[in-house]
Amino acid sequence: MRDILVRELIWDDVFAEFGWIPVTQGEGYTMTYLANHSEIIDNGLRLVGIEVAIPAGRETLPNGTPKKILFADMIFARGNHFFVIETEDSISKKSVGKREAEERAEAFEELMNRNGNHNIDVTPVFVGIKYPKNSRHGYLVGIPVK
């Protein structure tokens, strides 16, 4: 088991950046905020992809399509160090998010190794939003900030 980074975004910061949060966007605003603030994970990162499909394992269907595909919410990199990100709209989903981040990081590293990229480091990262105590954030969603 590898170390998993956990990062908390503060609701007020996310809400203030966008001025409003659409209900239907779900964890999308977490990813959007993170794309603009990758320093929350580490310094000097570049965004490699969003919703990256990663074949998991070597099993394929008869037509050659991978039998299992996982989706990393985001992947950032600095040189040969990759950060595979799982985001959620709440830090309360940490146990599931950490497990998913680790699973996707392992699949990504295996894929890179299969393709001849053996000199890489892969770190799984879980990012969720921390809401204020007794938050009524559900009622605030979609209301413009003045």
C-alpha cells in the first residue's frame, strides 16, 4: 500500500472563486478549482488530463477492448512524477476516495510500465471539499455571491 495524499478544499474558497455553484456540476467544481490551483497538491505541476481512461489489468474482450477501464478524475505531472487524482464534492467521502485514488494510481503505473515507462513515480491523491460546521451549502448552491 502506497501513501495517499489527502487535500481538503475549503468551501468558502471554492464558492468565492466561482461566485455560484451549479447543482448539476457535482464534483466538477472540485476539479475546476483544482485545475486552477494545482499548488494545493504540489508546486510546479502541469495538468496532463481530466477524466483519463485507464485500462485496468490485461484482460480484454474478444475485440481487444480492455475488459475493465477506470477513470482518473485528473492527472498532474512534474517530470516523471505523476499525481493521480480522485475528487469528491465532500471530504466526508474520504475512505472511498482514497481507495479509488489508490486503485487508479496502480492501474496507471501498470499501464505506463507496460508501455515502457519504468522510471516514473505515481502518487495517488484524494481531494474533497470541507464544509463549515452546520453548513447549509445545499441551500446556497446556485445563488450568486454579492
